[in-house]
Amino acid sequence: MTTTTFRVPGMTCGHCKQAVTTELSKLAGVSTVEVDLDTKAVTVTSGAALAWAQIAEAVDEAGFEAISD
């Protein structure tokens, strides 16, 4: 299992959290997505490493921008 953590500064509410979680969950191999609205941190656990471009595109589909730490 691989864990990737990054920030999504634009998230402010439960709807934001759900939108980001839904899009990231569509990526092949993703088993869990955890979003912390207080810190704007997102942690994705997957069976194999995900390309940053995949993550950024999924977050963009949700209407936000992902920023790697």
C-alpha cells in the first residue's frame, strides 16, 4: 500500500470534502481517501503509487487545486 498526502486549500465544507473524495475514489487502485477540512490535507491510500498528474486531474474535476507538500 502507498499513501500520498497533499493539500487542497479551497475546501471549506462537507460538500467540498465529498466532491474531492468522490473524484479521487474513482482512480484505479485507491482504497481510502481521508480529508481533513481544518488543515486542508488529503491522504489517499492506494495499492500502487499514483502519478501526481492523476491526483491533480481528479482534484481539478472536483473543482479544486491540489498542492503537493
